[in-house]
Amino acid sequence: MKPNPAAELVALIQKSPDLVKVADARNVLMDSARPSKRRGAYLKIAVPDEVAMALRGDPGKARWEVHVALVPIEARKRLESRIIRP
């Protein structure tokens, strides 16, 4: 069975909330572009050097994993709502 990356990320945050770093992409966004005929859409974000090295460097020396989560605005509204959903 294929692992569920969302469930894995939730478990990581719950188990080690002091170790997992979460940032709103709007706060680290340096550049972005919509797709064109020559390339796909992209986001360019600012990260510490050790995070960049984890993605591009020797996997054996990596100290970080980088996960991307897309959170719909509706999910934020539900979190802030006092309505109990079934």
C-alpha cells in the first residue's frame, strides 16, 4: 500500500511539533511565474542554505526533508469555525 503523504506529514507535526518548521509561502516567496510555452509554472522561495543543500546535495548528509502542502482557504475557515461538523 502506498503511504499517504498528508497523513505522514500530520503525524510528523503531531509527534515533533517543536522540530517541524512550517512557513506560509507568501512569507518566503521571492518570485513566481505562470506557465509559458517553454516552461511550466514555478515558485521561487527563500530557504536556509542547509535546506537547499538537503534538496540538491548528498542525500546522506541531509538533515531536512521538504514537503509541499496545498491548503484550501475553506480548510482555514473550517478550522476557525465553531461549528461542529460530522
